[in-house]
Amino acid sequence: MGSSCAEGTPSSLSRQHVDRRLFRLALPALGTLAVEPLYVATDTAIIGRVGAEELAGLAAAGTILAVIVAGTNFLAYGTTERIASARGAQNVARSGAFAQHAILLGLGLGLLACVALVSSASSIISLLGAGPETTSHGIRYLTVAAFGLPAVIVMVAAQGVLRGHADYRRPFVVLMVSNIINAAIEIPLVFLAGLSITGSAVSTVIAQYLGAIWLVMIARPHLQVGRRFSVQSAVARDLLRVGGHLGVRVFSMLAIATASTVLAARSGDAVLAAHQIVNGVFVLLVLCLDAISIPAHTLLGESRGLGHLELQRRVSSRVYFWSGVLGVAFAIIIFASAQALPSLFTADQSVKLAATDGLRLLSIALIPGAIAFAGDGILIGLSDSRFLGLAAFAHTAIMALALFSESIRTGPGLSTIWALLTLWMIIRAFTVAVRSRLLLR
């Protein structure tokens, strides 16, 4: 601890100081966000060379696993804010208690998810309605990969602990190395040992456990393992309450994404293919916007612990500013390249035309979208997760009425779908901007 606060805790109101800290955390955060999908990308690249049915089985199982992991992100987000706030207040005991409970909660949730998936893998994959060979491969992958869930969710929790201590770099290194290990193990298992999709799942699980053990070892000094551990029901309830609110936010956003894909499918194969292109570009850009918003969990948590309202205002304004700058820059780039970009993904002229229209609307959506994602990060940092959950639910209800209204539910076309998604971004941006302004008055 320094004389003013913990080392690295923001204590200056200068714009330059806040910007330096923001980007010092944002760059490794971006790396971490970019690395996380590489587990699936690595498996996809390798299994894609085995066969189409194996790849389809991987896609089915991977979708289910991705939803489960996304639903546990509250452990990273909520833990970051709680620990950063305790750090700012120089409350070491409280910080350690949140760290311990987050890791144990991650382990418990991972074990429950593992048991649930192993026992129901066949039923879940069969519900997707794929062919018998694809279903068989999907069941095999999901059954094995489910054993990695305790490690994956512990890694999520450990990232939250380390982010709460403003350590974003080492989680990035761990995830990068574990992905390299995954590829190094997977190739011989799949091709030399002839284990096919099972070998892919086994290598991923091994890499996940190595990553989890490594991250927990890094986080060990923050866990206060030398002290006698006792379950603190108030701390556990607090994490679960935050998890519930942020879980509603995550699943509400997934519901909107799923609904838009359903409407694209109803509009025809060309529209669905074009939607995949536009949505893929959107997901990639969201990683960059998230990289600016995630450090707000740490910086605002710290300044809340310090009781420094002016610093909270400064951090919030800089997060909004830089996210807005990125949003405008991305909007200009996407709009200018909307006609050429689809050619990178398809040679079909009808898909290109639909994707071009969708990308132009995406460029418009990116500006309010940047404000919306920044506001989400700010409200999490301000410990306003309950409002975020309620707002996300309300936004989803409104969008459900619009997306599945009688006039468009039979196949509205890509322009209508992305116009509605743009409206969703505008509503979200307005809501979080007003809420954060009220909280920081």
C-alpha cells in the first residue's frame, strides 16, 4: 500500500492520468477478449480438416458451451468491481473474502454445469435436430468438453480477482499460452492418435485445466490463503445477487441476437448468409468496444472505494469519450467499405447486396452502440448491476414486440432487422447515459 491508496489506484483527476490508466488496462483486455474465442477457432480449424459432419457436431456442442460460459461472466465483472472497491477503501480482508468466494463459487458452478451437461448431453444435442452422424459427434464432444467447465469458470473468476487488482496483462498471457498448448496437444491427438473430435475435446480440457491452475497460482497472494477460511453468507449472497442481475443482461442480449437470426432465416438463405457476415463484423468490433468498457469496472470500483466522486466523473467521461471515438471511427470505416467487404466472405451477388445494406446500417448502429457498451461498463463499475438487469429485460421485451410483430415476423429482410437492432442500440445508449449521469450528479 502507498501513502494515498493501493499502488496503481487512481488518485489524480488529470485527463492524461486517467487516459494512461485506461489504455494500460484496455490493451491487454482487448488481447484477452481476442484470445478467448481462439479455443473454438483452433478446434474449428483442426476438426474442419477431419470432416464436415465432425465440424457440424463441434458447432452444435460449441454453441451450448458458449452460452454457459457467457452466463458465468458475472463472476469476472462482479468480482472485479467488488474487489477494486475494497482495494480503494484499503479493506484487505473484504477484498480477500470476495476473491476466495469468487474462486469457490466458480468451482461450484463449474461442477454443477459439468454434471448437468454430462448427464444430458445426448438430449440437448438431439434437440437441435441435426442428422444422426452430426448428433453423434456433437454428443461425444460435449460429453468430454463438459469436464473442462470447472476449469473454465474458475478461470473466469480468477480473471475477475486479478482485474480487481488492476492486473490485466497476466491473464492475457495465460490464455494465449493455454491456446498454444491446446493446439500443440490437439493436432497429434486428432491426426496421429486418430481420436478425431474426441481428441479435440480432450486437448481443450487439458489446456483449460492448465490455464486455471496457472491463473489461481497468480491470484494466490490475493486469496489470503494463510488465513482460516470460513463461508461468509453475506459475501456469497452479494456475488450471487450481482450474478443474477448481470446474468439477466447477458441472456437478454443473447435473446435479441437469437431472434434476429431467426428472422434472417425466415427471410431466405441469402439474407441469413448476409446476416452472418454483418453479425460477424459486429461481434469483432464489439470486442474492441468491450476492451474500453471493461477497465471501467476496475477504475470506477477503485474510485468508489476511495469515495472520490470527482474521479468517478472523470473516469466515466473518458470511457464515454474514447468509446465514442472508436464507435465513430468504426462507423466511418464500415460505411466506406460496405460494398467491398462482403466480397471477402462470399461470391454470391444477392448475398453481397444484402450484406452491403446491412453493413451500412451497422455503421449507424455502432455510434449509439459504443455509448451503450461504455455505459454498461460504467454502471457495472458503479455497482448498479440491478438497474442493468432490469433495463436489459425491459429492452428485450420492447424488442421482442418489434421483432415479432405481425407485420415483419414472416421474413422482414436484412435492412429491417438491422434497422430494429440500431433502434435497440439507441434505446440502450439513452438509458445507460441518463442513468450514469443521475448516479454521478
